[in-house]
Amino acid sequence: MIRVSSISEFVYCPVKAFLNHVHGNDTQTREMICGKLVHEVRRGYEEITKQNIWRIKENIELENIFSTIFAEIPYFIEKISKKYSNNYEMDHSTLKNICGDLEDDLKLESQFLSLKIKKILNTTSKRGNEIAEMFFPQSLLEFSLKNEELNLMGKIDKIEVINGVYYPVEVKTGMPPSKGVWLADALQVAAYSVLMDYELNKEVLVGFVDYIKICERRPVVVNSILHNKLLGVLDDMLTMFEKQEIPEFKLNKNKCEKCEYMDICKYYS
């Protein structure tokens, strides 16, 4: 089976996709563990913030909105940091830097969110639970999907359900392009749209990529052009895995030095 996450890796570098397919969960690089940490903190932040917004009452001051939203977050980040320190033996300096950056980012996001909530309170009669649903709609988190006909499987970051419509959402920690989304990210959204149609019987016309580095959500229109590109990539990947042959590619020093498989890649070494 081809994992949806491997599509992005294949577009980035076929060798990376091949190594991930061969080694699977046996390989736990520093970058992979850091990515898991960031995603876990982000998921927890959404759940805690959503619950705290429910407690917000009308006529509350802006400073109190922020403290209500953010007060628990530093303790939650510290808790996750200790978990990863114990389970993955990550060094203290690395954890401190990652968690410090996360806390700064989430503090800024909470400040912006507080301003939006205050504006809503001043201009509408919405209550805390209604406001929470505006920013954090009903969602399926880390939902597993599979299509045996396509030999495709994956675990999507999030499926948001708004007025009965299902939207796939991919969360990315890297920087986005100046406009739109990276092709690899668009292909992942397209792959999940195919899986959602197959397993959930939900046609997907648009999905989203959340680039959390800049706190921005960008849409992906799932059309026939994107579908055809996806099918072409899946065919190439299946051929590579079946024949155990890596297609021709060009080494890119900038890419290679950032790759989590750098230490075990015979092409780079």
C-alpha cells in the first residue's frame, strides 16, 4: 500500500519516498520526532482553546479573553515536552528551542484570536459555544482512510465538517510558496479527497492546507487536472516499489541537507 504521506516525499525526492516505504516506522529521525511533537502540541492547543472559549462571557475585557484562552497552554507544552524527553530521549536544548518557538507562536495566535472574539462579542449576540464553533468546527482528527483498489492509505490531519460538507485539511509546519500551495501538498489533499469519496461517500471539491508557520490557510481546488496528476504520481510510485528501482533524479544539496534520511541515504553519502 502507498501511504499518502509518501506522495509528498516522492515529489520532493524519490529516494526519500523509497526509504520511507522500505523502513517504515523503523526509522525515527530527529526531524520526524520533532514533527510529531509540533503536531501533538497543535492538536492539544485547539482542543484546550475550544473548551476555554466556551467559558467566555459577554462584556469581558480583551485581556481577560486572552488569559482565559492562553493560561493553560505553557503548562500543556511543558507536559508534552517531558513526554518526548522521556520517550524519545531528545536532548534538553533541542526540546527547549522547539517548545519555546511553539509557545511564542501560540501566544501570538491567541492574541489575534482574542481580538477577533472581542469584535464578535461587540457586534453580535453570539455566546461562547457559538464562537468556538466558528473558529473550531466539528472535526475528525487523524482519521485513517484506505482504498485497496488504488493501493492507497493514509491518516489525514483533519476533516472539518461544516453544514454537512466535509473538507480535508492538511497541516504543514514548513514555509509555503509566495502564492497558493506546494504541488506536493495539493496532491496530498487530492489523495485524501479520493479516499474520502471511496470510504465516506463524500465528494470533495475543495480542501485546505494550513501553513501554521505563517498562521494561514490556503485552499486547494480538487479538479480533474489535479486528479490526473495524482494518478500519474501514484502509477510512478507503484512501479518504483514493485520493481525496487528508484527512477532517475538529480541530487540537490539544499534539499539533501534538510532531509531526515540524510544519514542513511547512499546517494547523498
